[in-house]
Amino acid sequence: MAQALINSGNVHRSTRNYDKSISDYERALTLASEVGNLKLQAACFNNMSNSYADNGDFLKSIEYLKKAQEINERLGDRAAVA
């Protein structure tokens, strides 16, 4: 279900409906957190970062990008950190 919400958020982001995309990513993050899926949590934070950046809120974008980076570092995902 979390992945489906991420996909939905991606569709909304591609149509510039940033509020809806962020809402979908937040819902996906809740589900990913409930089951302890760190990789999906990082993906949610990264996608929220992209939506905020696309909408011009760069401070919020950086905030979420840092959260994604912290998780990716814990997971040892060097490609995602770079």
C-alpha cells in the first residue's frame, strides 16, 4: 500500500499538484514507519523533498532531503547518499 501511495504521489507531482503529492507521500511514510521499512521511509522523504523543491519551498526541501540522507546512511546505501 505504501508503494501505491508513492506512485500516486509521483503522478500528482508530475501534474504539478504538489499538495496532493506531499499528502500521498506523508500517508505512505506513515505506513512505511508502522512496518519499519526504512528504505520506503527514505523514498518518501526524498519524494517530499522533490515536491517541495518543485513548488519553490527550498528550505523545506532541504529538511526532507536531510532526513532521507540520514536513513540512507544508516542503511549503507551509498548510491542514494551520493
